Amino acid sequence: MPALRRPDISAWRGTLAPRRLLKFASVGLAATVLYALCACLFTSAGSRYLSAATASVAAYAVAAIFSYLGHKFFTFMSAGSHRFEAPRFAVLTGFGLAAAYLLPLLLVGQLGLPVAIPILLTCILIPVVNFVVLERWIFSGRAVAGLAHDTKRVPVLGKSDA
């Protein structure tokens, strides 16, 4: 009788498992709250020194570090290397930073809207885009999927590792 292999967990990465969604939401919510608090703090405390756009970017950078570590180790429990995932996350963060910079620049600087509006838009738009990109491109399991072919690292049921 052939040995049965345990199911490859990386094959489930493409699904919207409720548990992963809950983990993503909890890390994302914490990062979003961290961003909003920092943005408000940087805007109010440094309003003479920081523009709304600069304060938003600084707050986004703080939240991005938290977000990367939270999603890597908690949401997606990725075994991929930082050399593979961190640069991709940096690209995603770059797009998020651009949005965090441009929204206040345009909405506050050009249209005269309250600073809360671009902060709120950033808090809504960025998480939606992030989930799709994190799931499909950054923590997609490509780095882990290569382990499936290494019989020494993939346990076989009923077979000793010795």
C-alpha cells in the first residue's frame, strides 16, 4: 500500500477561509487603527511642521512595519524568506504610501476637505487592495510550495523519519 502524504497546506492558500479572513481583518484592523492614531497624532502635534500628506506617509510607514510582520507570521504563517517577500511587500507599501500621500494632498490641499476624509479613505481602500495582493502575490505560497517536492521535509504518514 502506498504511503499517504499529508495534504499540502499551501494548496488552500487561494481560498477565502474564514479563519484566514479573520486573522487578516484583525492584523489589518490593528494596523489601520495604528495608522489612523499616528496620522491624527502627527497631524495635530506637528501641524506647524508636518503637512497632512507628510504626516499621513509617516503614519503609514509605522503601520506598514506592523502589518508586514503581523501578516507574515500570524495571518499567512509564511515560511517564505524575507528576501522574497519583503521586497514584494515594499512594492505594495509603495503603492499604499502613494495613496496615503496623494489622497490628503488632493483632498485637503486642493479641495479643502477636512483631514479626516483622506484618512478614512486610506483606512478603507488600502486593506481591500492589500488582502488581494498579499494573498495572491506576496504570501502566495510559492516559496513554500517548493518544499512539497522535498521528501525529507514533507512528512509521510505511516513512515518513520529515521
